[in-house]
Amino acid sequence: MGKDKRQIPGTTVFGAEMARKGYALNKMCFSFNDAANRDAFVADEDAYCARFGLNAEQREAIRHRNVLELLAAGGNAYYLAKFAGIFHLDMQDIGAQQTGMTKDEFKAMLAAHAND
């Protein structure tokens, strides 16, 4: 099958190419299902990233804690939620980052469209 050519403004489409690009990042985030791995990451973030072979773009996005950068680096939202959980961020925090809103603004927008 050819390259995914869908374009959604403001969105990074997660297709086969992004899955390959983000494999190491997503594998690392999946490891956070285990509390010992979360603790190891917090104890030595750089060593933990190196253990999974993250590239420079992925490491920079991890340092920035920036969801849009992580998505552009091949991150999958479901695995990134594991990473965000380490910092006690929920999906509303992530949605707010993605839209450039505060969390309260994002929650208000969701509530306004709850019955659409």
C-alpha cells in the first residue's frame, strides 16, 4: 500500500510511516505500564531514553513535555498517555496542549459541544 496522503489541518496522521518513525518512543512509553520503569525514568531520564534508542528529535520532545512535538516525532496518543501519566497529566491536559488552550478553556469547549 502506498504512502498515506491524507491531510488533516493541525493534525499529525499516525500511519505506517509514523509508526516506524516512533517505534522506539512508543516502545518506551509502553514500558511505563510498569511502576518500576516509571521510577527508572524519573531517576535518570537520559539513561532511560538511551536504553530505548530515542533519536535527538524524540529526546528533545520528551525534555519539552510537548505533546505536539511528541506526535511529530512519531508518538502515538495512546502510548503518550502513559508518559503523561508520570507527570499526573490527563487527556484533557493533552487536549489543551494540542489546541493551544488552557485546561479550563478546553474543558469549557468540550462541555459546550457535549450535545452536538
